[in-house]
Amino acid sequence: MIKHTKQELLDGLQKMGIVKGDILVIAADLGEVGFTEGKLQDVIMVALLDAVGESGTIIAPCFTNYYFIHEIDKEDVFDIQKAPNSGSLSRIMLNHPKSHRSLHPTNSFVAIGAKAEEILKGHDENSLSYDPVGKAIDLNAKMFLIGCVASSPGFFSVHYAQQALGLTQKRFLKPKREVYYKDKNGEKKLFIKKDFGGCAKGCYKFYSHYVVDGGLTTGWFGNAYCIIMNGKRAFDVAYKILKTNPRFALCDDPLCGSCRASWSFNKRDYIPYYLRKIFKK
Ligand SMILES: [Zn+2]
């Protein structure tokens, strides 16, 4: 059985051009990394933090549940200690003594490093979901996918481009959008979500455009295939495409309710979608 050492993982990161001082916005499937010498989570964290150094920063999504209006769970109150449902990397990062987490009730982010507080500052119930991604891009961050190139949300710069174009607020049907949270005074309040990243199964469509742009680098983190790109370049690619064709990021599934029947910029799919649903029954 091959066990990856911390040094091997670090070498992989450096081969992808990651240097001290880098800011990485990461989406990861750590199950793809393989076995490591030592506890997987410890080896991974040490490798990532060593690669960016004291002056660098790593950021990951730390998203949590929200509910249909009629199904809201009064016990499920977002607070900063709450476990995220967006993967093992964010859980591992939250356990790090130097981690910071933003206060957005559904789309918080976790960050560790020199710019962590600056990037997460002010991201709360009054913010749009992907604001920290925009701040990181402004600070010259790189978008980084570990082991989830085919299955992931894609680069978060796509969601930030959707947000910058106002598309994340163009959800026509928004039934599932509420959760309770505690405000700064500890008072329990209802959060009503106003923006949505939507289905992420169409994010792969941008990959060939990143390759054409020339900014995409590929590599390995253990057994996990990775892609990495300067955030501003990745954002520019997505923004340019989505500006002329907001439907570009939608997936190909004819029965995907999120893509086919919830966006005001995709009304053409509503009727075919409901006809398909009826005939499928
Ligand atoms: Zn979809």
C-alpha cells in the first residue's frame, strides 16, 4: 500500500506553482488523496499550510442547511460552532486552532492564515453568499480543486461571477430558503436566503475555456487530481461567458428542477420540464 508523506504532498503543491504567500480558495474531496503516513487530516493540513507559509491563507466553504418554509427546523439554529455539510476539508479546517469562520447563516466560509480575518470580515446575514470569494480574488487568490474536478462545484469564481452579474438573485421559485440563526446579541432570528448558487453540475463546462485562456495548471495531491488557476483570470473567463449567456452554467439533466424550473433567466425550460415530470409519472 502506498502511503503519501507530507513531503510528497508538499512537492505536489509546489509543482502546481503554489508558493509562500499564496491565497487558496479550495474545494476538495479528500477521500481521493489516498493513504498518508500519519493521520490523513493532519498530513493534509500541514502540507497545505506549509505550502502557503505564514504569509499565505487557505479558504474553504463551510455551508450549512436551510429549509422549505413549511419544513423549517426550529431546533436547527446556525451558530459558528455548527458542523458544515460541505465536506471534510472544512471540518478539518474548523478544528484548527487558528481557524476563522464567517457568520453567514447558510454560506459561511472558513479560513486560516495571514489574510483570513480580512477576507471573512463582515460576511454575515446581510451579505451575499460569495462575498469572501470576491475579496480573495481582489487579493490575487488562486482557485484550487483537489480530487473533485469532475464532481465538484467547480471553481468558486463561477459562483462569484454569477453573483457579480446579479444572477444568484434571479431565482424565480425559492421555496427552500430559511433557517434560524443567532444575531450578534445572541437573539434567535429567522434568516431568509436571498441568493442562490444553484446546481453545480454544469460547472465542468467552463474547464475547456480555462484551458483556452491558458491559465489552468493541473497536478496531483497524493492520488487526487487537481486543477488550479489565478482567481481573477478564472473569474474573467466565467464572467465574460455568463454575461452573454446566463444559462451556460446550467446542467444537462432534463429533470433537474434547479436548472430547468427555478431561474427567471431560463423561462424557456419551465414548460418542457413540467411536461417531462408529468409524463415520467
Ligand atoms: Zn442542474
